[in-house]
Amino acid sequence: MFDYEYWGTNTLAIKQNMALEEYLLKRSAEKNVATIRFWNVDKDSAVIGYGESSQNIKNIDGSFDIARRITGGSHVQFDKSCLAYTFTAPRDGSFKHFDDMRKYFAEYISDSLTDIGIKDTYADNRSSTINIDGKVVASHAMFWGVDSALMHGLILVDHYDVEKIYNRMLLNERKIGRNTYSEYHALREAPAVMDLAAPQTAIKDHDAKAAYVKGMLASKILSKITSSKYKGMDVSANVLSDSERLVLKNHTDQRWFEQRTPPYEKSEVEAIPGEELNGVLKKNLGYCMYIEVGDKAFSQMSIPKEETENL
């Protein structure tokens, strides 16, 4: 479908990662190429959605970095437990709607998880998630620009430290029927790829095993999407410098994080799904992995609060 560039797997500061996304969006539009990149952060990072209030990060301190992204939804934590992914593509007519792009790449991620031995994996495109046995293991969001588009998200390769997330950002509860279900317990119950992938590696060190599984999964996704036909690219010092200069024109200072100033304009973006370009910033949002999940499905992902109180 596209000529692909593969930009490797990089570990960088969250603001560098966010800047690279805009760099690759611009590159897709100008060069008529699609790009693939896997990444992580060098420090725990809380990232809020385009239309979200920064007040949903309830305890900002020096233990984690913060950023606002260009896609919709709510807050999410990137850390060493995750494998993050970014796909960009030109708006050349290959995808008629952002749902087409979302479904296209989500199915490849789901199929890749199946290929490494994980059962009961499927893409829930209504919720923008990838699920294993009914529980979210990955979620993603979209930017549907005028000239190019982006989809990015994260996969839980290892288990989150949920206590850290709980202390840093808002985790909501839902009253469903007679019971109350929390995002806190949904995160504690969330699957991790490294526990389920087959064959199990003989690597004993926990972090080394997680790194191995991340590499295996990234390679599988890349191969399936591109049929192993792509041009390898390097996130060099020059590329980082160019990407940082690009976003300096718009939103790298504190006003972007706190106030989303300046917002995008219709001349730049056709849609940020679920968002108004200059709408009121939303407070009291829950965790991004569950924000589009319906109540019935969510009740199967968490544990009734009433049961946990008796543990």
C-alpha cells in the first residue's frame, strides 16, 4: 500500500518522542511515505490527551516527566513496561476515513500478538484497544491531519507499577449494576505480553527478558505491515534537532501542556477523533486505556470494589 520507512526502536525523553511524531507526520506529507517507529522513554512519563485538562495529573513531582500529545483521549503513563508504536501515512486516498487507518494497523498488531503465541487476541476498534481474553493489553489514538495522519499507542509488555500510576494521575471508578469497578484494579488485572508469549525464552533476568520480548514483537509487527520491505532510517542528532525546531514554532513551552495553547486549526487537521480543536479542556477523565470501553466489557476487566474490600 505504501513505501515504508522504519525509524527503529528508540529510548528518548518524552518531549523528544512527541516532537519526532510531528516530524514524521510532516515527512509523510512531504515525501509521500509511511513511517513506522517503536519507542520508549528514559524516565516515567505522564502524557495527557489533546483536549484534556492538566489537572487530571494530580501529583506532579520530579519522579516523572509530563507532556501533552496531539491525539485525543486522556492521560496514560509510558514507562519501561511498555512498547510504544507510531505509524504515520500520507493522506493519499489509501484510507478514506481515520477508522480505516485505525483498523488497518490495529489488525496487524493483533495478528502479531497471535503469531508470537498469544491466544484470544483481537482488535476492538470501537474502543481503540487490542485485547487478550477480554482485557486491554494495548490502546491507541489518531490524528487525522489535512496532508498526513498518525496513529500511536502502547502495548503492555510487562506489568505496570499501578501504585505509581494511582499516586500520579486520576483513576476513575464506575458503578455498574450493583457493583463498583475501578481502573486501579483493571490495571492490576491487565495482561502482560511477556507472560504469555511463546516460546518462553530461557533468559532469567526480568528486564532482559522484557527487552527481548519487546524486540521480538516489534520485529513481528514491522514484518507483517511491510512484508519486510522498507527503508531503514536513523533518529540521528540532526533529526532530533530538526524535530525540536519544528515544534518550537507551536507548542513546546508550558502553555501547551497547561492550556493547550495554541490549539490546532482546521487548515492543519481535519479531525482529532473525540475532540474539538478549541474546546473546553476536560476534567475528571479516567485512564486512556479504558476511556472508550463500554461498561459491560469493563466489568470483565476489573474486580468489584465490594469484593476487594473483603480481601
